[in-house]
Amino acid sequence: MVRRPKRWIAACFLLLLAAVLAAFYFHGKAAVKQTAAEMPEKTARLIILRHTADGAAEQIPLEDALVGFLAGEMSAEAPEAALQAQAVAARSYVYARNLSAGEVCDDSAHCLAYLSEEERRKRWGRHFAKYEEKLKAAVAATADLMLLSDGEVQAAYFHAVCGGMTENAADCWGGSVQTAAVPCFWDGGAAGNISASFWPKAELAAKLGVTEEELALLTVRTTSASGRVQRLSCGAKSWRGSEFRSLLGLRSTDFNWLATAEGYWFTVQGYGHGVGMCQAGAIGLAEQGSDFN
């Protein structure tokens, strides 16, 4: 069995940004207004939205698209301040992504989840009018606000549940972008914070490309500052933590396992890559009275 120290803190500040390690929440209204003033004119803010279902692309005003991105990425039942924080993060990500890649898609595994008005009507049913107004209000309340680092709009990352500590982007994906791992105090009871899965020995060995006997050699080699698995090995085989997570369909790289006679139990804390804003943390802060600043 592989164990790592259990973190008793289940929590997250909203977002630590990029190379300067600037906090996601700006410290005071003045900082937010100054940031907004540096943004491009509204007329220049059209994006290309690629629909992965049929490959079609449409040009759409960013502010209009944000309602669909909010609906796809966060529950409409979330507190207003959390939705506003999500709107700032999503606006920043979509704008930066559109600049660098020329478009943004509606695939959450690649860009962001997006729900069209028709899909929102179907999901919300009789609550459509209430939720639509609520999300539009969150977008309007943060109109034109984006996150900057060194004067550049940042592709602000976010995830569902950090599991008690966010992750440094460089530790997650490599590269030079830094978002410091910080503790988060509000997601201990969040849905999806703890999950488990069982793999019979034969199935796990086949998935990993090793023999059942070699499974006993499965070992964590390195972990990040937040305690997430960075690299592990099994005999001659080696994986990055993110690769192993994807291979087994685990919810995060904060996992351990228990070997039994029948197979392997994997226990996972958190949901998502852990970089940037923890949505469960944002909701927790909002419920305690914090605004999106």
C-alpha cells in the first residue's frame, strides 16, 4: 500500500495568477477598476467559438458567449459572488485563448464547457428564466474585467474541487508558468471531493502494459508541493501523474492505492487538475459573505 500524509485542511483561495504569483482576487475595488481600464474596446472583443459536435464555428461577442460558458462550467445555483468570480476567470481564459489559438471550443477537456440557449432551456426547464437572468447578471456585474500579468490577459485556469490545496501550474503541466499551491478551506464537503475506484489485477495490468506480478512494483517517485503525484513507475514503465490519471480515469492526481488479493483500490481527493481557481472554494467564500474581489 502506498500512503501519503493526509491533509486535514480542505480549502482554497480563489486563484493565484501566473508568473508574478498575483492573487486571483484583486485587493480592493481600485485594482479591479484599473485592470478593467486596460482592456481592449468592446468592439474588438469578438471570439470564434468552435462547436466540437459538428465542427461548425461562429463569431460571437465575448460577453454574450460568457453566459453559455458559465452555464457549462458552474451550477446556476451557485452564489452570485462565485458566479461573478467564474465570469472573470472564464472571460480571461476565453479572450486569451482566442488570441493565442484563433478560436475557443466547447469541449471542456480542451477548452471550456459551453451550453447554447437551447441546451440551457433543456437543462433548466421551468427554472430557465430565473437562471438565465442570474448568469447574465453575473456577466454584467463583472463587465470587461479580466486578469492581467505584466499587462497581458491571462488564460485563467479553474477546476471543480482542489481537495484542500491548489496546484502550481508548472508542477501540473511543466513549463515556466507559476501559480503557487495555496491551501483552501471550503471544499472538504464538496461533491466529488473524495472518490474511489477498483481495478481487478488482470485489468489494471493490461491497462498499464505490465504483468500482474509487476504490479507489486507500482511506486510513487515524486510528488508536488501540494502532495499530488508527479511521477510514478512500475518496473521499466514510468508515467507522469497526469498521464496515469487519464489512463485510469481518476478525478485528480491526488491519489493513493491499496493492493488486495483481488485487485487495487484507488482513493482520490479533489476533482480536476487543481490549477487556479477552486470552484468549491469560490462557492465557500461566497457563502461566507465574500464578494468576487
